[in-house]
Amino acid sequence: MTPSHFTQGLGKVHFRRLHKRCLPSLAGFFIMLVWAGSNLAWADDSALNPENGARLAAKNRCISCHHEQRKVVGPAFVAITQRFANQAQAQSYLVKSILEGSQGRWGPIPMPRQTHVSDADANALAAWILSLKASK
């Protein structure tokens, strides 16, 4: 058997031809895999970027009732961060509060359910809120 041939149940396969046919497609596949992975990582971290989080809050009209550093109608985002700091289920609780609304946790004014906010946006908003720090 020569190094350029091997035997399978289907017969001999010429490595040079296989190499020429498969290498470009395999290289393309791995490039796409790396590119997709880097974009997924960027998408996960982008909500934590203060500028992107603030833009997402504005897009979903959160800033009508909330501000990052001070109370408006609802609590400041940093007050939410402080209340839920170091709680394991904080993000899922906030996502549920955003999507379904809440009442009585921050005073007499209820937060209505936000039906216009997607699950992905609610998750990104909750992650962003929990990443905030109070300004000095």
C-alpha cells in the first residue's frame, strides 16, 4: 500500500484528490465555526456593555419609569442591582418581573407587564442591570 492510497470497503481512495476536494470546504467550515463562536461570545457580552445596555433600555422604553442612578417612577437600576446582589436567582427573577410585571416590591406603584419586550431583550436587560455599579 502506498502512502497516497488506502483501502476501505469501497475500494482505493486517492488522498491527493480527496485533499484537493475536501480541504477548501473543511477550511471554510472551520473558519465559519470560529466566526460564529466569536459572534456568539460577543452577543453574550454586548448587553453588559453600559452603552449597549442603556440603548436597549431606551429601545424597550424602560427609561420612561427608571433611571440608571436615581428613582423616577420605579427604582433606579443601581438600586435593583444592590437589592439583588449575590442572589443566585436574581437574573431569572428580574426577567420574570420584566415580562410579567410586579407589584408591592418597590412601593405602591405596580410595574405593568412588558409584553413588547422579547425574552432575549429581557435576559439582556436583567444581565445589564445586575452589572451596574452606583456612581460616586
